[in-house]
Amino acid sequence: MRIALAADHAGYELKAGIARYLAEKAVAFTDLGCGPNESVDYVDFAAKGAAEVLAGACDRAILVCGTGMGMAVVANKFKGIRATPCWNAYTAEMSRRHNDSNCLTLGGRTTPLAAAVGIVQIWLDTPFEGGRHARRVDKIKELENRNFKP
Ligand code: RB5
């Protein structure tokens, strides 16, 4: 499993901590930025992370902004990405079991590193349950293929 890791300036510190954690746990990752002391637009970094997954270069993405919300909004514009903001163990577990999340979004201004690494570990370890949840995820995929023009 290889993780695409990206953040804006508000998520930079938390991204750095998560990168250290992934390295300690021998989880492969690609750091897509941003770098320190930059002010960037979360939109660009969410797009980089989503594109890395859709290109097959990484299996999943972890995206960090101030709240995790902007990253999720952007990443979910990409067909095939199921981005889930998670803020505790339960939401991390359910995002995998029920939603087959392939993109975890976190808030650098809302979630301390100690909590974030717990969320990351659960999100990495928890399998998708399948069954009725696979039917629902399939419906999401159908919606992605629909033309919403009136
Ligand atoms: C940046 O100030 C902040 O708006 C951004 O990190 C994010 O929280 C947006 O959703």
C-alpha cells in the first residue's frame, strides 16, 4: 500500500507528523507537498493527491488542510475518489467499513497529532465490509456516471 500525502499550509505541521508516523510504521508514501513556510491553495493539493490515486501511483490519499473539509470537497469532485473527513476512531473505522474510503482528510487546526495518528492507523487497517455497503458504493459509482444536465 502506498499513500499519497498532501497538505496546504494549515495542514503542513500535521502532515509532517503523519509522514514521520508512516515512516516509523514502514508504510510507503509519496509526499506531494506543500513545503514549509508556503501559503498555498488547498484546492491544488487535494487535486494532486486525488490525481495520484486515480493514476494508480498510490493506492489511497491522506489530505490535510485546516479542517479537512476543503480537501474533502475538492477530492470528491474526482470520479473514483471517496474522500472522508474523519475526526475520531469511530468515523475512521466507519469510513472504511461502510464507505470504502480511499481518501482520508484531516484538519491540522482541529485534530492534534496524537489523535490523527490513531485515526490514520485505523483507516489503514480497517477493511471494507462489502455486502450491502458494496451495493451502496456501486450506486455512488452510478451517480458519478450520470449526466445531471436538466
Ligand atoms: C486555509 O486557511 C484554510 O481555509 C484551509 O486549510 C481549509 O481549512 C479549507 O477548508
